[in-house]
Amino acid sequence: MRKPLGYEIKTLSRMLKQCIDDTEFMRTNEQMTGMQGWVLGYFTRHERDDIFQKDLEAEFRVRRSTMTQLLNTMERGGLIERVECEKDRRLKKIVLTPLARDFMRRSDEAINFAENQLTRGFSKEEIDTFYSFIERCKYNLGGESAQKE
């Protein structure tokens, strides 16, 4: 009898996290958590955009309080700064510090390593099909249809 698909997805997610956590950068860097690494990855994919807390909340599907706590931790750790937006002074955009940019580069290397491990032996077509399955599952669970990036 097959295990529930959700169980298998959660298991795969934990295994991917362990693969990333086992890279040299993550093993030797106690300052940054995995979630902070994913946030830095978001900055990598949106380098040219102004990024606000609401953008991160939407991307990671977390509550405002959760993201506030994460960003406060990152700010205390010297990874981000909140600065006034020139277009609307009520808003604070999030900018990376030089330390975060170094971490981002090294974190990207760890994630790329894990991605290569994860997709080893798959053809481009199989990976594209897998992405389409993921998007359909997210849509089925009430998320937006993808292809935003």
C-alpha cells in the first residue's frame, strides 16, 4: 500500500533540507537559518525589484507576524536593513547588507548543489513535467497558478 502523497512530499522536503544543511557553508554558519537562506534566494531572483515585507509574506505564504519575526531576526543579525521607500515614505523596503550578499552567494552555491543532487538522472522534460505537477497541486490546494517567475 502506498504512503499518502503528502507524507512523501514532506519526507522529500526534509531530505532536501538535510542535503542543504550538510553543505560546508551551512554546517559552518550558525548565524543563518534555512528559512533565511530561502529569503535571500528570493532576493537573488528579484534583484532589480524593490522588496517589501508583503512580497515575502505572499511568496512564502506566511502570516505577517511570522515574517515580522523572521525579518527582525535578520535585521539583528546584520543581514537586512529596512529603509524608507522613496515613492511612499510610509513603506519600508528591505535591502540586503554586504554581509547578506556574501551569505546569499554562498547560500546559492549550497542550494545549487542540493538542486543538482535532487534532479540527478532526470531529463529536462521530466523536470518540466514535475514542475507542472507541483503547480497543479498548489493550485488544487488553493494557491495561485504559477508561472509568476
